[in-house]
Amino acid sequence: MAVTAAMIKTLREATNAGVSDCKAALTAADGDFDRAVEILREKGLAAAAKKAGRIASEGIVTALVSDDGKKGVILEINSETDFVAKNADFKAYVGQVASQALSSNSQSIESFLDEKWSADESISVKDALVQKIAVIGERLDIRRFERFERSSSGALVSYIHGGRIAVLLELESEAEGKPELTEAGKNVCMQIASMTPRFVDRNEISEEFIAKEKEILTQQTLTEEAKREDSEQNYRRKPENVLDKIIANRLEKELNEFSLVDQEYVRATDMPEEETKGKKLYTVSHYLAFVGKKLGAKISVKRFARYETGEGLAKKSENFAEEVSKAMQS
């Protein structure tokens, strides 16, 4: 029987499998719809497709640096439940994907998915993902990755916190290869993981961003004043020049929190007393200068990436136990 576009459309709507997969299944089944569905299920394609509408907001983030220290990758793969994220098979799969992403030249998820799977070159990365979905029984997404490649002396350092937060950092320094440089990188990675900076330094912050933050802080301050006027008897609103100073101080503090090197160093209490003495705020910049002085080489942060599992994604409103219960009742 000849396979028509209408037949392919119907099978695709029923299974959510790809157009080419639907066409191949219908051809192999000689146009028999039910047999075509079975073929897709046998290949794991229909099983994966049925899960396409679910939200995969759990999972694992990881970061990896090559043995020669010249390349690094940070990656997120999502699952539907934290239960699967703790699965040894899933963790091993994430490691395989990260290793391939490290050596890949792909610049997008789409082109990466089309690559041959390093563990079995007869299939693609996407095919391997579909097979893993069929085995694990949940929707999985290779959501994002980013690669760093050093073009100057320094170090690439990675840090993973419980599979939930991953950091990839590039330091520039003539002290390349020294363990103290790597240790400093690990400490800065932990800073990034815990304090969530958005920029390396103030130079990266655009005037538009600063103007918008000032606008927000101005409105917040005026709202606070209005509330105090309403709730406190005989309260007089602060003069405009005083309010301007308050807003400026708040803006300065906020910009320092956004800028990695201007943040207060979280391990400042571990530093020698003579190093922190006299400094009102001991920053990441101070820490790197301290290590650089010991190594006899300046250390600067070139770039960093921080991934947190599921950030920016909607979360499921139902838990895994409820999902199992619903499945048992259906």
C-alpha cells in the first residue's frame, strides 16, 4: 500500500514521533496503522513521544575539563523527577554526553543531537537519547551546554555541588600548571556557586542595566517612604538629596553583588588576619591578588558559567508518588 501524507500526519499526531520515523514505520507495516504504532513502540520512538508533553525540570548539571586542561564543558540534562536524577544509569549517561560535548564542535543543541553517538556510531546522539528515555521511562532533555577553550595561559576549573549546581571558570595567569592556581580556581568556583554573580566585573555591566536597576531601586525607596508616611504618625518624608544618597548606596551594593570580583569573599574568615586587617570589605579581587602575590603572577577571571538544575523551567505540580498512583488507576 502506498504511504500518503495524510497517513503520516495521522500517525504523527497519535504518537508524536518524527515525520521520517512515521513514514518508515508505515512503509515497513505496508500501511497498517496499528502495526506502524507497534514498530514505533518497538524502537522506543512512540514511548518517548508520549512523554513529550511532560515537564522535565529535575536532572543533573555537570562540568568537565579535558586532561590537558585546555577545554571545558558545562552541561544540563533534565529528567521529570529527582528520583531518576539519582539513578546510577542516568548519571552514567550524563557523563557520556558530557564527554562527547567536550570534544564536539557543535555550536547548538540541534547540531549536537544530529552527531553520531560516540558509544555507537550507527546511531545519533538523539537516537541514544530516545533509547535512554525508553529504558528509564521518563522524558529526558539535553537542555544546554557551553564550552570554553583556553587561548591564553591560565587554568580551566570546574566545580559541581551535589549535581544541582555546576560551575566552569577560566582564569588567566602566567602561573599555569601550579596547584595553587587550581586551588584558587576551586575557591572562586565555590563563590560563584553560592553567591550567584551575573558578571565578572563592573565593566561587563551595561549602562542600560544600571539605569534599569536604579529605576527599580528608586521606586522601591519611594514606596517605602510612602508606607512609612501612612503607618507612622508625624513621619516626614526624607529630603530628596537624602533619598538620592540612599538609592545610590543601594545601587552600589547591588552592583557589587552582581559583579564576581567585587563580591565579599565567602571564605574571608579563613584568610590570615594580616591580609584582611584594615579592609572594610574583603572581596574576591583581594583574594586573587593575595594568591597572585604568593605565586608571583597576576590572576584574573576571564569568564565563568554557572548552571543550576531546572533554573528558568516550570516545576511539576504533582510529585512522583502521585504520578505512580494515577498510572495504577488508569
